[in-house]
Amino acid sequence: MRASLADQACTLAIGIGANLPSPAGEPLATLLALRPLLAGALAAQWGAWGLEGPRLRWSPLVCSQAVGGPPGQPNYLNAVLLVEGDGAPQSARAEQLLERLQGLERQFGRERRERWGPRSLDLDLLWWGELRCSSENLVVPHPLWTQRAFVLAPLAALRGDPIQPEWPQPLPGCPGWPE
């Protein structure tokens, strides 16, 4: 799957998830409120780089069990956003984008208390074309994305590929998230 989705030099993928309420409400309300804000943040970031705004492709939502972390977490709502735009991916740009994503997480009440713990919003930079970078704050590509059904199922849905029976299944569209 990676070769066909991340082969374009300027395509990046953002993993989206939530399993706790945020100031916007329950996880579905959070993701619905996030959508226009994330689109605006990406357009602003591309503009700051002097580039034409990116094209966005949203996956359907899936409901999945928590992976890792403390037992007894609520299920997650997950999706993937593919971002296609001009301009070569660079480590510095990836770090700037991560700052914007973490700003959105904070806006929705994200507190980093424990690894893989429950969260009101989680935004992960999964890959950006062939960019390879590793810093204290960011590793691209995300080292575990190919092992996470909550990422693979939304990506397969975007491509129109069959969803594996053991993966979370796409949820029906709803107002604000029609995919």
C-alpha cells in the first residue's frame, strides 16, 4: 500500500484519532470541529511556504480498539487525511507542520500524560513522500503506520481497496464527514 499512496513526492498523510471528550464534545464532535480547522491550518502553512494551497482527501471514519497503552481505554474514532501539494518535502517543513498539528491537539484539550494513553485528539504525520527524518520530536515516516489497522483501513477505503475482515470497518458518512 505504501508504494502506491506515498509515491508522489509531495503527498503526505496525517493520521487522526480521538477517544476522549474535548472542549468540542465527544470524539465525533471533536473530529467534526477539527476538519475545517485542520484544512485551514494546512492552507495557512502552505501559504507561509509561498505555495499554492494543498488538495485534501479525507478517509471515512473508523471505530477501533485502543492499541497499546493502559487497559480499558474507550474505542477510538480514526481517519486519515491525504494532503497533495506543491513544494518538496523537507525536514524543516515537517517540523513546522508538526508544530501546527500539536497546536490543534492542544486546542482540543490534548494532554500528554502517558505513552499511548487516551487522548482527546491525536494527529500524526504518517509520511511525506520519500522524506526521511528523525528528531527528538518527529520521525517520518511514522515507524508503526504499516502495523496499525486503524490507519490501513481508512487508507484502503480511500483507494477503494477491500477492507480486511480483521480491520475496523468504515462507518457510514454523516453531516460534516460525508466520506
